[in-house]
Amino acid sequence: MAAPMAWQPEAEPLKQLVGYLKDALSAHDQKAQRNATQMLAQAKSSPDITNYLTYIFSNGQLLQTLNLDPMNLNLVRSSAALNLKNNIKACYTDIPEPSHAYIRAAVLACLRDPNPQIRSFAGTVITETVQRGGVLGWPELLPELFSIAGNERGNVTQLAQEGAMGALAKVCEDNKRELDKVYEGTRPLNFVIPRLLDVTSSPIARVRALALASLNSFIPQKPQDLVASLDSILARLFQLANDSSDDVRRNVCRSFVLIVDIRPDKVQPHMGGLVDYMALQQRNTNDPDLALEAAEFWLAISENDKMCATLGPYLHKIIPVLLESMVYDEEAVMRLEGDGDDAEVDDRAEDIKPHFIRSKTPRVLTNGQVADAGANGQGFKHVMPNDDALSEGEVEEDDEAGADAEEQWNLRKCSAAALDVLASTFHASVFQIALPYLKENLRHQDWPNREAAVLAIGAVAEGCMEAITPHLPDLVPYLISLLSDVEPAVRVITCWALGRYSGWASQLDNPNDKKSFFEPMMEGILNRMLDKSKSVQESAASAFANLEERASKELTPYCAPIIQQFVQCFERYKDKNMFILYDCVQTLAEQVGPPLRRPDLIDLLMPAIIKRWSKISDQSQELFPLLECLSYVATALGDAFAPFAIPIFARCIRIIHQNLEQYLLAVHNEPMEKPDKDFLVTSLDLLSAIIQALAPAKSGELVTSSQPRFFDLLMFCMEDPSNDVRQSSYALLGDCAVNIFPQLHPFLPSLIPVLIRQLDLDNLRNDDVDTGFSVINNACWSCGEIAMKYQQGMLPFVEKVYHSLSSIIGNPQVPTSVGENAVIALGRLGVDCSQQLGPHLAEFANPFLHIIEPVENNDEKGHALLGFNRTIEQNPEAMGSCLLEYFKASAAYKKDEVSSFHQDEIVGSSFQRNLVGYKSLIPNFDAFIAQLPQSDQQRLRASYDI
């Protein structure tokens, strides 16, 4: 249907614009495409461009006079819609009101268009208009869309109802929070929720499904209007549960999954019926999406601590459905059986996923331990073969358009994940139910059944280990035999499953048992790393990295054959599998550590790594995992890394310099693409590792001879807009303070002001708070390290550093580790600047004692307490409000656990002086001490003789 004719175009400009829109999407004539793109960019300056685009998009019949065939007609209209949407996004406030009115009328008319693509684009333009203009910018929109979708006038076509509901679905999805805000005393959701419920009664299946999907889009944010309507929504869901439409039932399943997260108590009374219903839907072989949505229900329930136990009585119904769903379907079997030996086939560039570096934690935490970054992922979603486990930090399957079918989240993987979580909750019960299936299928003549049984064995490994352990002496040799299965898919899953049981095999006490089980398992997986199938290579390498983590130091006697196999992999692997090979090498270095310093092992490993290092350009993203890998290798080798350090260090400096220059160029030249910051992050991290690994004289020489100057580059990185870059920069700054302070010293007057600015909580961005706190954590740590070495050189900066650190420790929203690092830095500042901190003692003493109390005793805590004690000596009266807490801290500190440091003074003697001083100041000292627990009183008298 044509849009209202309130505005009319001129014929010649219309014809030209139609031509440009057609050519812009043409792949046949690249010259014409470039010219059309350029002309469309110029046309944006025309005051009438929005009207022309609206006219072209909405007037399909009139455009036929321009002699366009149906395919080009739809192409031109679609192109006009995309350009119109982008114009609204970029220039909404500049579009005059008459044009806005024209757009609104035209796109509503397009909802009735017979072409589904045009109706969809109309919804896109509508939701963009609402996003830019706000809900009140088009107040009649929602009532009109509901009127059309619900056929309130009685004469609306089915296509128009579907078009209107499609537009509503987009508006709801893209404006969830805006619709839940109060405008002039009312919330739009107060109108939207009941109307959506009404529309779920539509006689049109697609409209019902979209209305339910729109309701689902609001559930996670728990808006009050929806929560108040939950009983009505549940009643409607039970009515729709047996709908004839698979799409409707899929959204019903989705609704229950979402409601479990926000109000599990509403679902629990219906669990018996829901178990039967979800099991039935999961067995729907005609609609994999419906089956997957049903399977997600088990995952949602089993991951909910309050709900998981409710599944116990129904395990006998759930487990068989999950096991059935783990078998490859016919389409997948045909695809996998077509995979031949491809180890010699070069990878295409598009086959190699982007590699995201693993998220980092602060280099040193106040308790002396490295926190778990979660890099290896504990969730089953991240340990499935052919899934994210194959390389740390790879793209989620849903994030990559056109991803390989084996890398997408699907029914099989969801079922395996649910089995894993249920096994972790119900343990032996799950294994006993699964055991008959496993016995029947592990040796099945059809490989898909064999493969699914191995997948199940791997899925229950963590949760059912106690129940399955008696079977492992028979099971593990059989699994090892499956590493030679003729079908690559079976070899893939077997590698993964054996990796899940490698902890059992590596920790066997009897040497003969290790020889019988662990060594064959390790050898079998290593051999598969050189399989003729690249997918098997990948799975084997991932499994071996898993084995390395679980076996840890047990691998030390086997380093030579392991590295020999890695070297062969370096020779034979194509580009894609290099990424997981780096993970194997770095995990070995991380777990085994200093024993890798044997000259024979270095002579094996390092030439292979350096050969690959030499082949990769400075612009290759393969540098990310390689630089990460070298960081772990350098740490393991220590000073033995020195022969390789000079060229590697120089290249990191070059990469950092190039990246910073490219970024500055891109900032001042908008069309230029900004360089990837991961080049900076991984290079900075490797520099840190080298500086820590080498003897200070050697690492100091590397820094001194750096061109451009090392600390000039570091200062740029410390001010980089990327949190990840700054996090690594402050880790490197602290490592320099610890290891090469003489080289750092001359640059501190320039670097410390930058450090102080980073400590300001006001600079945290709301959209990236977590990584922002990680930066502040490292900045606090580096500040403490610098304070210990710079000593009274810190005097000009004390006031600003104090105010920044005190604001951190006084803020209850700050994560625990950040607060701990801040009090450590503040205490260390007091070691040599106690006179300057003394006047502030009353302000920070109480939070200082509260935060530092649970921190493990170590040298860092010792430094901090020494500085705190010295500050008390400058202003003992300031401790009045928390003096009892100070005595508790004195009693808790175990002075024999920390060696003497800093002018040969130990912390204990500084406590001693202060406690003796307070004894002379407190009139009734024994009564004061009596307020402490008896154990604290005893420790004080024993340790400090007071």
C-alpha cells in the first residue's frame, strides 16, 4: 500500500537516487558501487534526502514506473530503508517535524506491504525512531501497533497484523529500559504488558509467537509491571503449552527458562508437569530450536541453587532424554563423515577465529596469591570439544556470524552441559541411571552412538568421579583404544573425555598404576596431537593442556618426550592449530616451572618457538597467543631466558611504538582503523615477564638500551584509553620498581603524577567498572612498590597519593582486593613518609585496620604495618577511637613469619615501641587490656612483654 502523498519528489533526483541505491548494493560492478557509495554520502547533505529515502522505501508500486524488475525493486527499497534508518540514527534532531510526520505515516503503511523483508525494515526504522526520539516522541505509536496487531478494527490483513507485531517486538527488544521508565506519572509497560498478553490470543501463530517473545524480552530485568502480572502470564503459558505452532511452544519454553531466573518459586509448584512437558518438547526432532529451548530448562533449573534439588525425583525421566539428545543427528553425521584427512591442507584466513587474550588479574595480590581469572572456564559450555575450550578467550559461538556448525551452541551441547551440572549435584544417582545406556552404547557398532556415550562419560567426570572410579581401570584403557577409532569425531571426543579423567590418572599413588594408566593416556593424547585430522589435533592439544593443568608437577619426569612432540607439532601444524599449541606450551611452563631450565629442554623447545616467532609479521594476530606463551616460558626459564631476550625485548618495544603511532594517526584521521590494543597488552606483559625473569643487571641493560626510550613508551601506555592496556602498564611499572629501580628512578618525577591520576575513582567509567578496578588495583600495587624503593623521594607527592588512597579504602563499593592493595600502598608510604601522614592518621586508621586484618602475613603486609606503626609514633593521640582494634592487630601479627627488612627493623619491634608507649599513657592499662579476648591478651603478653 502506498504511503500518503503529502510530499512529492522531483523526477530527475528521484531517478538518480534510485540508481545510486541499486548500484551501492551491487557486487557485480565495483567501480559503480564505489561511485554510488560516494554519491550517497554526498546526498546526505541534501535537506530533502530523508523524504526521498522515505518515498522510495514506501512506494513500491510507484517505483515500477522506473522500469525496475521485482528483484531490483526490492533491493532499492531495502537500500533506501537502511539509509533512512542510518540517517535517523545520525541526524534525528536535524530532521524537520514535517519530515518526521511523513516518515511515521510511511513506515506504518509499510507494515501492510506484501513483502516480508519490507515489513521487517519498517520495524527497524520504527524502533530506530523510538530510540532517537524517545517514547514520548511518538506517543500514538504503541496504541496504533497494538490496534493493528490485534485486528481491533476487524479488517486488518494477516500480513499487516504480522508486520505490526514484528515492529512491536523490535521496539520492545530495543527499548526495554525506556519502556520501564516513568513518563508524566505512568510507565509505558503498564500499558504494554497487558496488551501483549491479549495479543498472545491472536488466531495467527506468528503474532502469538512474537507477542510471547516480546514478553520474554522484559523478564530478565524484572520490571514491576511484569512481576505483578506473573500469575496471569503463567496462566497464559499453560494455555499456550500445547499450541499447534512450534514457534509458540519454543517461546513458552523460553518463558519458563527466564522465569526460573527471576521467580523460581512461581515455577516450583508445577515442576512435575513441566518435567514431562519439557521432555516431550526436547524429543521434537522436527524443530531443533524448540528442542534446544526445552533443554535449556534443565540447565536453568540445575544451575539455580534454590531449584536444583527439585529435579531429584525426576532424574529417571530427565537423564534418558539428555542422553538421547547427545547423539549427532543425521545431518551432522553426513557432514562429519565427509571430513577426510586434512592435516596437510592450509587453513583459510576466515577459518581462524579472532584470539582474545585471557583476562588478567593483578600481578601480585596482597595475600601473595594469584587470583583465579577464570581463564579456563569452569562452566561446561567452555570445555566442550570443538567449542570455546579449544582456545582460551575465543569468540562465543553466538557472536560469530556464519560460524562452523560444530562451533555453535546446540541441543547436543546443551544436553551435555545439563548432564554435567546434574552430575555435580546428584553424583552417583546420575551415574546409576546413565550406566545401562553407557554399557549399551560405548561399544556400539554405529559410531554416533559410540561417540555420544564417550561424550556422556566425559560429561559426568567431575560430578560422578567417586561412583565411576571403580570402573576406571577398565574404562580408561578402552577409551585409550578409541583414540585409534576410524571415525575422526570419535577420536575428537575421546581426547576430550580422557582430558577430563587425567587428574585421576596423574594422581595415582602406585607407580605401577601410573605406568598402566597415566603414561598410556598421556602418550595416546600426545600421539593424537599429530593426527591426520586437524580437528583431532585441536581436540588432542586442548585435552593435553587440560591434562597439564591437572597433572602439574607430575609432568616433570616426562618433559623431554612432551617437548619433542610439541616440536613436531610446530613443524606440522597449520595456522589455526598453532593457537592451541601455544596454550599447551605455556601451560607446561606454568605448571612445571623451573625444571624446564635444563639445557637439553631449552635446546629442544626454544629453537622451535623462535623459528615460528621469526615467521610471524608484527601485524599478525598470531602474535597475541605467542607473546602470551613466551611470557610463561620466560617466567619458567628465569635467567636461562637471557640468550633469547635481546631480540624479543626489542621487537616488543617496536610493536608498542608502532601501535602507539598508528593509534595517534587514526585518532586524527577518522577513516583510518584504530590498531588492535591486544598488541600493546601482550607486548607489555612479555616485557614484564622478561624483566622479572632475568638478573637485574641484564634486564636493566635491556631497558637502558631501548629505542625509543622504554619509560617514555610506558608513560604513553599508562595513559592509554584502554583499561586492559593500563592494567598491563601498571603491572609493568611495579615490576620495574621491584627489579630495575635504578633505571626507573630518573623517570619517577614524570611517572608518579600519571600514577596519581589513575588512583582517582572519579575516572572510573560506569560501562567498564570491573576492568577499571583491575587497573586501580595494579596502580595501588605499583604505588606501594615505588614507595618502598623511592623512600623520601615520595615526599612531594605524599598529600595527593594519600588523598587518592584514602578515598579508595573509605569507599564501600570498592572490591576487596583493591581496598587491600590500597591499604598496603598507604602503609608502605608511611615507612619513609610517616611524618607527613601523621596528621591524617585519625582519618584512615580505622578503615586501615579493618581492611588489613584478613590479609595474609607476608613481607608486603609487614611493610604496611611498619609504615602504619611509624605513623602512629608521629601522632599517637589520633588512635583514640580505634586503639583497642590496634591492640588486636598487634596480637594477631606473627612477627616470626616475616624476615627483617628496611634498616634492619622488624615489625615486631615497632609494635613493641608503640604498645609500651600506650601502656605509659593509658591510666588503667590492665582494665583496658581486659576488654580483649583472653587469647589476644595472652599473645600480647607473650610477644611484647607488656
